[in-house]
Amino acid sequence: MPMFQPSKRDMVGGYEGGGDGQILDLDTAVKDGVLGGGVGVGVGVVGGMACEKLDLGKMIEELDLSEVPSVFICPISLEAMQDPVTLCTGQTYERSNILKWFNLGHLTCPTTMQELWDDSVTPNTTLYRLIYTWFSQKYLLMKKRSEDVQGRASELLDTLKKVKGQARVMALKELHQVVAAHATARKTLLDEGGVSVMSSLLGPFTSHAVGSEVIGILVCLTLDSDSKKNLMQPAKVSLMVDILNEGSIETKINCTRLIESLIDDKDLRSELISSHSLLVGLMRLVKDKRHTNGICPGLSLLRAICSHKDIRHLLVSIGAVSQLVELLSALEPDCLELALSILDSLASIPEGRLALKNCSNTIPIMVKLLMRISENCTQYALSILWSVCKLAPEECSSVAVDAGLAAKLLLVIQSGCNPLLKQQSAELLKLCSLNYSDTIFISKCKLTRTIL
């Protein structure tokens, strides 16, 4: 059971909260600046604003603070106390926690392990007052700031309806910062028609300075179906693609995420995103070694749009297959799974299979990835290997077996993975064996090459 020992540096008003039998003094705590002064129990005051008595549990839950004075923390649960009680040893605990301790048959103090000569508990009203007052101040301040943020978001939205030029850019920059940082500002924008205002600012004559900020704001919001349809107008999509190709790395990532959030609509027309410029921009993003934070968003959007056959053909035509294969060895696991998923989709069309076959590193890399990263990665790699080897059995099977495929397939078959994977492995193993005599193929199956 975790135990917590308060440190001297976070004691409230220089006291240990009953840890040594001393009594906490509210006046001393206020004087020393712990509580800020001028706050009584039951009523909180922030900037002259008073409120009714607040629920302590609700305040603690909504604030969700990472740093709380240690004297307010129950040594058993390591959470802020709502009903502190003190034992005969002078140690203070949350009532429900210490009663559970007693119910387990313990007759000792959890912190000091002293035997208790009296198992009664005494409400620590002074500590409760301190806890309540401290959280009240924090809570009321949070509420006031929230109201200020909501008001400012509303003001900026009204301003954007009136101003143009540099004033519009400055208002958008501020609104972008507010919306990115505060959930209440995002709610205000949604409630007050902010999405429609943002959408109206995107068009064929929108500057990239305005477009970048608008996209940054929209990507922070939860868009409904009508908003998505409005944003998927050709002129708006074209602007997003242009900004994707020319903006900063942050803007490129925002464009990518916004477009991906828009294309989940079932009624999406593939011609809206069948853009050579979009695919080129995404490939540049995933290949950018200086800004690796754009790789996963770029691959995620590529995977999403690969569901459209026209886009798969277009991706293959711009040389995406070889570029993605060359990227594989340097990718993190999450990005790697996305890239393999894209390549597997491209392998579903003849041009994609041929491009994979013609890339010299396809087979060695896929063999290496079997049983190495995750079951999903193994599934994608196995599917790609099947597509390539089926296309040219004699040529590709020998290359794959020389790369250690037979041994890897046996590992898959003997593992506890998905039965479908085992079946695919067995079929691929059979296909590869057709080009060898039994003796030679058995020798190829020896585990001379392992996962390493």
C-alpha cells in the first residue's frame, strides 16, 4: 500500500497537517501567503466575486491539479482529502481510506505502523477548512478565466466579421491561440456559428496567411456533417492543398489533419481529393527528415484516401511505392504500420504489384519485418510478399527464400498469432517450395536467419 511522507517545502503555513500532533492555523496559512488572504470557509472570493458554498469533491475532480500541497494528500490513496480525520498518533487520513484499513483487520497507523491504543477518528476541521479554501480559490479563478476566455473568443469572432487585411490576420492568430488552449473557447465558437464564419474565409482569393490560421482553428473543432460538406467545396479543398504544399510544418500538419477529418463522410466524391498536388505534398511531408512530426499525420491521410481506387493508381504513378519502401527501415512502429497498410493497398492493383516487384528492397525488407514489430505489421508484410511472389513465382520466390522467408514463415506458423496468418504463411511456403527439390528446400527452412 503506497504511503506518502510530506516534505518540509510543501507544508502549509509551516505545519505538517497533524503529522506531529500540531494544529493547523488558518490565519497563519493566510498570512504566509499559502491561501492568498481574504477567503473564508463556505464563500470564495476572486476579484470581488463571491459564490455560494461549493462541493469540494466536484472542485477537486474538475480542477484535476497535478500539484497540490502535500499536507492535503491522504497518505493511503495519495489523493486530496475531502473528509480528513486524525488518529491518536496525530496522523491524518481521508476518512473512507482509514476505515477501509481498519476493516482489513489492521490496528496500526499506516504511516508510522504504531499500534493504536485508541481506534477512534477525530474530524480535522482545521485541515478541512484549509483544503476547502485552497481549492475554492483555484476553482473560482478557473471559472473566471473560463468566462474571460469565452468572452474574448466571442469578441474576436465578431471582429472577424468586420475587419480585413492585416487586422483580420492578427485577430485570427489570437483566436487560434485561444481556441487551441481552451475547451471553453472551442465550445463558444461552435455555439456562436464560428465554423460558418471560418468557412466563409476560405476561398480562391484567400491569402495563405489567413488560410493557415483558419485551418489551424478548424482542426481544433469538432465539425458536424453539414460543416464538413461545406468545407469540402472544390475551391476550399484546393486552397488547403496549396497551403499544404507551401506552409510551415505546423500548417502542413494542420492541413493534413483537417482534410482527413473531412473525408470520413460516406458521400465524399473521390475527385475532390484525386489531386496530383495533394499526393505530392503528402509524399514530401512523409519524407521530410528535418520535421519527423509530420510523418504520421501524412501517412494517416494517405492511408485514408487509399480506399479510393483512382487515388491508388495516382499514387503509383508518382513513384510512391519505391519511396515508401525506402522509408520503412527508419520509421517508428506506429508510422511503420501505416506505411505497410498503404503499400498493401497499392498491392491490390496490378500497377502497384509490379512497382513493388521492381523495387529491389521490397522482398528483403518485408521478410525482415515478419514477426518483428506487431501482428498487424506481420499481416501487411505477409500480404505484400504474397502479392509479389504470386506475380512472378520463380523470380521472387527464390529471392524471398534466400532472404530467409522460409524460416520466418515457419515461425509464424508455430506462433500463437491469428489462424488466418498461419494459413497465409502455409500457402506462401508452399508456393516458394515449388522451385526447389525437397532436400534443398528443407535446408532453406533451417533457422539460420532469425528475427534479428
